[in-house]
Amino acid sequence: MMKNAFLYLCLILLPVSLYAEDGSALWLRYQKLPENVAEQAVLDITGLLIRGESAVIKAAEEELRMAMAGLTGKEPVAVKKSGRGSRQSEPPEAGTLVIGTADHPEIGVLIPQKEVEQCGEEGFLIRRVVTRAGPVTVITANSDAGVLYGVFTLLRKIQTGEPVSALSIIERPAYRLRLLNHWDNLNGTVERGYAGRSIWWNREEDATVLAAQYKTYARANASVGINGTVLNNVNASPDALKPEYLRKFAAVADILRPYNIRVYMSVNFSSPAILGGLPHSDPLDPSVAQWWKDKVKEIYDLIPDFGGFLVKANSEGQPGPQNYGRTHADGANMLAEALKPYDGVVMWRAFVYEPSGEDRAKQAYTEFVPLDGKFADNVIIQVKNGPVDFQPREPFSPIFGAMEKTPLMVEFQITQEYLGFSDHLAYLSPMWKECLDAITWCRGPESTVAKVTDGSLFGHRLTAIAGVANTGRDVNWCGHHFAQSNWYAFGRMAWDHQLSSMAIGREWLKMTFSHEGDFIDPVLTIMMRSREAVVNYMTPLGLHHLMGWSHHHGPEPWTDIKNARPDWLPRYYHNASSTGIGFDRSPSGSNAVEQYFSPLREMYGNRQTCPENLLLWFHHLPWDYGLASGKSLWDELCYRYYGGVEEARFFQKQWDQLKKFVDAERFTHVQKKLKVQTTEAVWWRDACLLYFQTFSQREIPAELERPVHDLDELKKLKFNMTHHN
Ligand code: BDP
């Protein structure tokens, strides 16, 4: 007995940071705030007044109580009755947090409903109001969802130590649909997933265990404003539309609904033939259209708020309308008509290419831009950020800005298919910002990709953004603790694309790890430099696709596989030869630059004005070509590859010094990953440089260390996928 009491005492006296943490709580850990942070936030909320009964409002209340209890160490704040007595016009007691939609009278007396109109469908208002009774804090919105997002925002501000005593903010999301795309197969594998098997499919655990996990998923998404999720792979199995799978979609939808998350589905265009037994799936055949209408009705009977379909058609072997001589618009519109009565949407992907084409970077534009104006109004075209395929650096896709009459959405990849899987620390927010902030010049210097897609430039009402998820069954959800920051950053940016990567990273670090400035500053430095480091040790100066052609992990710039599709050959992309390296997309080459608006077209097309970080994307240049630094192209390549490795080493060293700020479990986990990252950075550097050297016939500058590998050995190295799935 005595012994137990002693143990108990020891446990409660242990500082929080020494407890083992496994990352399963993501950024919603709600650990007790350090005193100085709590003081700064000025937490004088003593009572709660909740108006509304919906499941969403209940979820908001539950979150608030749990978070406040954790953050302040006090019992959850009491729910108070309105005002003194029951008169609705009486203000609530000082220190009350009032929550509810703007149409409730108690809220109306505090905040004029008119003002809340600015919040739009899902935005919110948070304000400190001083009444006769004293100060109160109000979170209100036009919808329950807005209230939920307001609650999560207030909690984030408290979690990160922002003063909340004088808050007055109105926020509304930049995009209407903010989605995750899961590339999860019904058999439980995840295409390009590096955090274990699918959280959705082929699970054997008990329903309550799954429900608890899905609730954490839902809370995490709601906390950053994500309001939709596609549960199955874009390379879609027709089976997803079978009743037994529809029931699973419905079960997940029920769990996500209180967090304002709608469920969507990827569909296989040939489903009417494969599943329905029709002779074909021609979109212009009325019986095919009817099959889809019936299917859609079946779905909505089970999931009344089902979001819609995501479609990958006529790409990488997937079927599509072109199989029947029809266009993307014919296919998309047929599905859109079936979804229209229910307010469902079609997200039709523009990721298409023909292996035989002279330049894969041109194809999406060539196929889609002529169809501008031909799509139904509940169709949105989902375009990858770059013209090729989620490389560490690409220019933005030239489709952005070129289809004024059609809503376009950006698709980013959160899972690190081409950036070292879950083994490398790569904070992707700067990469996404680079795309969103890029000026398309379609309507002058204001026309950024962000404005083309958020509806503000062309006045589209249907706006959306998607991120390919990096979640799996791993305890920490994403494989690498720092990969969680990419899920977080995607959501934050989808809500507000003006946020800086630094600000997002700082928030995430405070919530996920520590408030200590001596921890945050060096780690934020690592995060902010990490993507560029990856670019440098993998594909500097605009190079791309130097990786192994099937797994996409290690370097294989020499790959020249017999029988492989020509577009999968790294050699096709880098074109290294004794005369130089790079893909000529200037007017003397494939002329892909022509797809951009002036002055980008001219700027990219001219090797003198092309930004150095995209030089070999647009130009094939001799090894001795002189760069701004005064170095030759070959020397610059060497310095970039070596610089990338130095960065990885620097990250390792920095992290090693931060042990005292992080719990042992996560510290060691990240430490091991950083070691792998450095090893693989060296592997990339040596493989690429030694291979290119066989063409350049030039020496690696003497002041750089010697490669540690031998090219023939590297060619034999086989990447082992087993630890990833
Ligand atoms: C590529 C992936 C492939 C996906 C494809 C897509 O390698 O697995 O199916 O993108 O986006 O990057 O459809």
C-alpha cells in the first residue's frame, strides 16, 4: 500500500516532458501549459455557455472541455445557464465563453448577426466583448461547422500561448472544399504510403477501437479545417461501389460527420461494364448514365451528405471516356449530372499522359485547355501542382490561369513519394507556398495560382484543394514524427493560403513538442531548410525523376529498363550525354514554355533569364555552361549535391543537441530517421554525381570530400521496401 502510494507520488511529480510519447495524439496533446505560457494566454475563462444541440456543437463542447482540462490542469469549466435569471437579454456572467451560431438570441445581443455574415458558410468570429456584467468571449458563426472551427482556433491560440484576452477575429476559409485524398486500396495496402497499411480498409480490429482511432483522425482534420476525405485510391477498384463497401463508407461517414467531414469516393470509369454487367461504359450511352444515377441514389440513401466522386481517367492505364472516343468533359459531365440533385461534385483529375508523347510535361494542358467552358458547374478539375508529377521541385502547372471558365483545384502530395518517404525530414509547406504564390500572369502580376484557384480571380463559387494523405496504421500516423507537420500544414494552408510556412511550423512545434524558444528556433530552422536540402541532394537545378523507376526511393539515374514505358526512364528526363544535361523545353526543344503566359514564357525559355533552380527543367546545357555564381554547370551541380548532404548532417547535429527538450521516445525515433536521411543523402549524391561524371568527364572539385561509394556497387544496391508497408 505504502509502496503504491509512493510510486503514485513519484509519477505525479514527474515532469510531463519525461513521459514517453508515441505521437498518436498528433498536435492535440493538450499537455498542461508551462506557467509562463499560460500567463501569456490569460486564461480567464471560467464558464461555458453553449447554444445548440447538434452533434457538431457537442463535438466542439467535448473538445473544449477536454482541452481546457488538459491545458490548465483544472476541472473542465462549468456550463452556465444564460444570464442572471432566465432573461435572454441579460448578459452572461463575466468570464463566460459563449458558443453558438449567430441566430441564437443570447449571441445576438453580444454580436450583431449582420457582422457574422462576413464569416460565410464555414468561417467564424471570436471576440472578447465587455458587457455590463464584465468581459465574455464569444465564438459564433453562421453554421455549426463554423463554431467548431472557431473552437479549435481558440484552443490553438491557447495551446501556442497567444494572448486571447483581447481577441477580435473573423476568419473564413480560402477554399470551400479542403480535402485529403487517401490512396488506399480495398485490400488494405496504400499506394505510396509509408506509414503502414490503410487506416480504412481490410481491418480486423474491433469497431470500437476503430471508432476511437477515426475520431482522433477527425479531430485532427477539424482542428485545421479539413472538411472532406476521399477514402480510396484514385487507381480505383470498381468494387468500391459494391454494397458491402458502400456500407463501410457510410460507417466511416457517420464517425466523421460530427467533425464536419464529408466522405468522397474515387470511382473507376469502367464500373458500369465491370460491375454492372453493361456491354461498355460509354458516357454518352443513356443506359450507362442511368446506371450511374442509380448507383448515386444508392450511395445517397446510405450517406445523405456524401461529397462526390474523384476520377482518374485515361491516365496510367485507367479507363476513361477516351476509350469510347469521348472527351474528359463528356465523362465528367455524365457523372456530374447524376450527382447534381444531391449537391455532389466531380473532381476530375488532369494528371494524364501518354508515354509516347515527346514531352510529358505538355500533355495535361494540351488535353484540358481546349475543353475550357465545356464542363458542368459541379465539376472541378484537379490539377497537380506541377506539370509532371510531384517532384521535389517543379514549376507550377501551366493549366493554372489558362482555363478561366472552369474551376480548378490544386492537388498537393503530403505523402513523400519523391522526397524520401517517411525516412526523410522534409517540411513541405515552403514547396506548396512556392506553387500557390507563383504568378501565372494570366491577368497580370496579381494573378497567382492561389487566386486562380480560390475563386477570387475568375469568380468561381466551387473552390477546392486536395492533399494526398500520408497517414497509415503506424502509431504516430505518418511514419516520421515530422511528417505530421505536413498533414498539419496542408490543412492550415487550405484554410488560409496567406499564412507563412514559418508561422505554421512554429504553431505545430509548440503544440507537438515544446514551447521552449531554444528548441523551437533551431528546429524551425531545420524544417525551413529541409525541402531545399532534399532538392539539392536529389534533384538540384531543375533536374527530375532520377529515382528508381518503380519504388521512387533511391537514385537510379542510369535506369534504362528494357520493356519499361519510355516516360519512366530517368534518362529520358535528364538527357545526360557528353555534351551536357537537362530537358530542353525551350522553343528549340519541346517548347513546353509556350504553355505559360508572357513574360514567363520568355523568361523560362531563355537560359539567361530562367531561374537557376529550374534551369535543367527547361534547358539542356553544356557541362561548362557558366552560372551566375561564376561556376561551371558541372561544378555547380557538385556543390549543390554536396551542399544537400551537408544540410542533412547539420540537421542531425542540431537535433542531437536538443535531447533535453524532447521525451526519449520521440527524440530517439527522430534521431534514427535523421541518420538514415544522411546516409541516403550521401547515397543520392554519390550515385548521381558518379553517374553524370561518366558523361561530363570532369573532376569533382578538389575542395569537396571524395565520394564514399563506387558507382558499380551503387548500381547493384537494391532498395528494400519491406519496412514501409
Ligand atoms: C504517381 C504515382 C502513382 C499514382 C499517380 C497518380 O507514382 O502511384 O497513381 O501519381 O497521381 O506519382 O495518379
